[in-house]
Amino acid sequence: MDWIRENKMISTLAGVMAAGVLVLGYLLFEAWGGYSTAMDEYSALGQQIAQIKGLALAPTEQNLKAKQALVDEYGANVSKLGGALLILQPSSVPTKQAEFQTKLKDRVVQLKNLAQKQKVSLPPDFALGFSEYLGTLPTSDRVATELSGYLDGVEAIVKLAVYSNVKSIDLLERASLADEKQAAPRQPQASAGRPAVAPPGIRPAVTSVSLIEKRNVSIVMTLDQAALQLILSRLANPDDMKVRPEVDQSYFTSLRVLRVENQTKEGPIRRDSSGALSADAAATPPPAPPAPTENQPAADNANKALLPPPPAPADSVPVIGQELLKVQMEIDLVKFSDAIKVPAAP
């Protein structure tokens, strides 16, 4: 008690702090109790919601209308996306058989000239994968139209590789279309005693329709690290796969297989590195003195000139990272069909 009387300020502060600790403890206890109660209610509500979601809808007219509205909204959104994709991809231009063959020959000549200008080596039988049509015509105008669009996509890939500064294109192959070697599928006909159209009240069986068509292109190239990174980034960007810069239409691609190997399978052995180091040192000539002028002797000019120090001898040579790469890519040209658009509900 005497200490409290002698230190009234300190004892007052200590009392206030003790009272504050008690009040804060009480508030914390109350808050913890409220949190526990709210957490239990939240967990119970979550379990009820999960249970309700797992239950089947009651077969009522109201639930049917609500579900139909959600399905229609989803179909409308899918239809908008499908329409946008169809607009962004190149449209099919009707092409006759002879027109396709002429177009193929012209494109082959143009790409060979472009590769020669960019110093890119092409295979001797380079024909964009359509070599069989250099001497023969497609089976029909419909097949020629599909092949014409296919040719444009393959040409876009080759131009992308050429402008990415590859060293050479060693192989170019493409997958054949389903209609190239086959006739058009026959339409189902009504047989005897069996109607071709389903009777009223019976819904016909829904056949699966392919939303996309993938046309595979396989290409083998010799290039360096920078060209490989450039090709990969451009293939993933539709802006770099445009039909023409002024047209907002692009070829959609999907890189399915990528295989990368060093062109040199084995690294240099130690004596090769030492020999290259000696050759580099021998190939570095000493700096020559400046030429004398007419009004000054050669000896005075050599003494007065400020010569740079000779370069230090080479003490290292690059061992890895200088070799070229052998790259195989299998690229899918993705074509969206008209079935991607969902018809509006009646």
C-alpha cells in the first residue's frame, strides 16, 4: 500500500491497463463465441444447399420453364461464340478442279522464290504436301474447294517458318482429307415397310456431329534457338496467322507434337576444344602500326603514336549452345463447322 501511495501515477496506469486487459479479454471471448455460432450455421447451411442441389427437380411446370430458359440462354451464348469463330476463320471460296491445280503450281513457285530470297533451303520435291495434284485433278469441285482452303493454311505455316529465319525445311507432309479418296456418303433411303421419317410423337435419334475438323501438317526444320521460340509464339497468336494483314481472319492452329534434337548428337571432346582455342589465338594478328605521313618519318610516327594494348589471348571457346536444332512439329489446322452454331429454339 505504501508503494501505491508513493507511486500514484504508475499505480493508476497499471490499474487502467489491468482493467483494459480484462475488458479486451471479455470482448475476445464474446467474439469467439459469436464466430463459433456463425461458423456452425454456415456449415449447416452449406450442407443443406449441397443436399438441395443433389435432389432431382420436381416435375412441375414452373421448374420446366425455368430449366428451359437456362438451356436457351446457354444455347444462345454458345451460338454467339460459334458465330464469332466462323467469322474469324477464312471462308471457303468455291474452286474448280483446274483452278486448284493452277493455284497449287503458282503457290509452289512463289514460295520457292521467297525461300531463295530469305536463304531458306527447301526439299527438292517441295509441293506443300499436294504433290499428287501437280499432275492430276481432284475428284470433284467440292473436294477442290476443301483442298484450296487446306492449301492456304499449309502455305501460312510455311511462310511463318520462312519469315522466322529457319535454316531449312527438310520435310513437309500433310494428312489427306476424308473426301479425297472416297465418294460422297449416300443419304439414307426409305426401305420397304420402313418409313424414312419418324412417325409423329417419336423423336428421331440424335447423331453426333463434329464441331471441328483437324487437318494435320507435319514439318521437319533445321533452325536455331531464336527461330524456334519465334515460331512457337507466332503459332499460338492468331494475329500472326492472318490470311492477310488487312483482313480480320486467321488460321487457328494447335501444336500437337513437338520434338527437338540437337543437330550434333555428341559434344566436342577436349582435344577439339584445345585445337579450336589454339587456332583462335593464332588467327588473331598483332595490331599494325599506323602508316607514316609524308611530312614525318616512319620511325618518329611509330614512337609518337599511341598504340592500344594487344588483345588478350583467347582462354575459352563455346562448347554448347552454338549448334543448330532439328525440330519436328505436328500442327493441327482447326476448322470449325457450321454445327458449332446452336439453332434457336422454336
